[in-house]
Amino acid sequence: MSDACLTAVLERQLLLQLGDRLARLRKERRLGTVEMAALAGLSRNTLRAIEAGDPGPAIGNYLRVMSVLGVAGELALLCGDALHPVAAGSAAGHSRRAAPTVQVRVSVDPARHQLQDLQSLALHEEAVRQAKADPVLVAQARQTVERWLSQGDSRSTGLWREWLEILDAGAWRKVLGRHRRAQQLRQASPLVTILSEASRQQVLQQMRSLKEGVELSSHLEPSATPGALVG
């Protein structure tokens, strides 16, 4: 699969995996979040967002954390010659040797509830995108919450009242996180009801592909070796 074929769900999963890896590396180095944030010159909230795979923090902030953890070189590969396309007039361009291919398989572990969490997150991110573009959809979601509240007491009443505040304020980040409260809000969400069936099916199809596993391939110059990617 080429970079042009990356789906929104796959991109989100890659960010989540990056955040998980950075958090794991921090813990292996016995660094607390306060110490790590200070070393990277970031606020603790920004560090938490990075370790949650949040797309909000700038790439420079991700790079600061990677640098402190000693893995910035992996991102630097994208800026070097190893991954540049072969020049048409170069010797490598005329070579008959097949270009080496490095493949990375990306998937989600359903046993750890990652699949359900990612699917819920992906549906809500699409719903938020549409809600930002069309205030009528926000009003529609609000009417849904009010209807649920009018039907009587429920264990979800507190969550629904919080949803009214979120819809009124456009506080979307509250429901797009990986923390427990965001997960609870998504479980009692009116937002996915605004999605068209076509939008819903598009996200679900991306999820099915990711569940089966998606292979990302990178072709190197014939003169290069796969080891150049990890040197």
C-alpha cells in the first residue's frame, strides 16, 4: 500500500501506536511524566496528549519527545537520502536488480479491546468533522440528547447532561481522547447518530481492513540495503 492509500483510520492507528511506544520507552527509562515534560521543554498536558497519540500536538513536539528518548533518528530517515526516489538518469535507475522492499504490517489486537476503542474513536472523529462543517447536525445531536433525557432516569443521565455542554461549547476534545472519561462519553454518545449510512460504512470498511492487517511497503534504491532503515 502506498502513502497515497493511507486511510484516516490507519493514520489514527499509527499515531496511537507511536504514542504507546513513546510512553513505553519513557517508562523503560524510569522517567516520570513531570521529569519527561521538563526534559522535552513541554507542558505535562502536551506530553500526555503525545503519549495518547493525539493529532493535536505539533510534529515538533513529537520530535522533542523522540529526541529525549533517543529515537529521533528514526524520523530523521525521512529527511535523508535512504528513502529518496531513484533518479531517472542514475546508475541505480538503470539497474535491473529489483528494488528491496521493506514492509510493515499494521493491525489492531481485538483481544485488548483496541479494535472497539479505535472504531468508536474513528466514528466520532468523522462525526466531529461533519458537525464542525454543519451546525444543523449539532442541533440534531442536541435534540437526540434531550429526547433521551426526557425518557426518564438512567445511569447515563450524567453523561448526557455533559454531552449537552459539549455540544453547546463545541468542546470536541473532551470526547476524542483515550482517557476513561472520553471513552465513557463515547459510549453514551448522540454524535454518531448524525452520521449518514455511507459515512458510517466507510469507517467500518477501513476498520475491517485494519483488523485483517494492512501492509505498508517502502521501495529502496537497488544499491541500498534494508539495513539502511535501521542503521
